[in-house]
Amino acid sequence: MPYVNIKITNENVTPEKKAALIAGATKLLQDVMGKNPATTVVVIDEVNTDNWGIGGETVTVRRQRGQ
């Protein structure tokens, strides 16, 4: 049973986009690995930008600078 954990920043990701991520990850495992979609688990974790760091600073700070 494959388990996929997708971590994204919580910046207005719509339910439709989340559904597309889940469907896409499931299909990828089916196509590449031959895994059964009925037993593939996909979890999306939305992380606050204050809790995600890149290059020694938070994503919040980077977004404020336009990065």
C-alpha cells in the first residue's frame, strides 16, 4: 500500500487543486510502479509559511521580498 505525503505551504490552495494533486500522485504510482489506486494513500499537509524555511529564513519573509 503506497503512502504519499505532499507538503505544501498554506497559500490558498483550492480543494480542486488538492484533488488534482491526489489524483495525479495516485495515477503516477499506478503508471510507473503498477500500484493499485484503491490502496494508494495520499496525504496533503499544509504548512504555515512561518513554519517553512529556505536558505535560513521563513517563506513568509521571502514572500514579502517577492521571492
